[in-house]
Amino acid sequence: MKNIGLLKKMTSQALYYYYKLSGIANKKVMVKSVKSEVSFNHISLPQREFSALSKSGKMMASGKVMLGRFQEYKYHYCILNGTIVLPLYRRRKLASKLVKARILFCRKEGFEVLIVAVEASNTPSLKMLSACGFTFPDKEQWTPWMCKEAQLYKEQDMLIGQIILRDVK
């Protein structure tokens, strides 16, 4: 069993360095988005699924943006969630490209705020999101909808980040 795990790790590392050194890693990436829905408290909310695709159409990374879940806040915010980069394609800034595509989408759609929940221990994600413009205010500075979103992650030590997309009324 140990040999299989070691072989997988060595193969993954060899492919990673092949892509990095061959220049394939720097090629253009197409970002595709598709409408879908997610159910929350028996309500269907729209969401948009984004995928980073290679030239051959193979999915390398994905992520979603969904409408804020609490109607009392007039759905003026969106939630960034589910960013996944397949292991073979990591360290190519695909997550950043997907986050920037989702920020642009939310701006064009006229939303005021985009928020994201991240585990406090996930340093790479926090760095990447900060580089994309997200700020992570202290809990005392959270808006009411940020507090309600955080309550959905009951036992996890989460940080809620935000990016202001346009002036809040």
C-alpha cells in the first residue's frame, strides 16, 4: 500500500514539473459559466457555476457563486463558494482566475457585496483571496448578513471575507 501511495505522489510531482517546465502551465485558460440552482430552506436560489477549462475542454478547476441566502437582506449580496482546483493543475493561479471571473460577474449583475467563508487555518486561500481584493474584518465589524452566513458553519472556525462591488446604499 505504501508503494502505491508513493508512486502516485511521484507521478503527480513528475507531471507537475513537466507542465511547469514545458510552458504548458502558462497557456490561456477558458472560463465557462453555467446557470444552476441550489436549494436552501425549501427555496430554490440561483447560482452560477464557473469552470476553468483547458484548450481540449478538460475541467481543471471549478467554483460557484450564489445569491445571498437571506431574503430579509434583499439578496443584495452574493456568496463565493466551492472553489476546487484539481491536484494536477495547482500552482497555476487557476483559483485566482476563477475568483476574478466571479467578482466580475457579480459586478456586472449589480450586486453590492460578495462574501466568502474560509476556514481560519486555510492560509493559502486567505492569501489568494486577499490578493484578489477581499478583506477579512473582525467579527465585531461583520454585517448582519455576514453573521447569519457564519452561523451556517456551526463548529468550524471560519473567517468571513468581503469585497465591496459598488457603493452600498
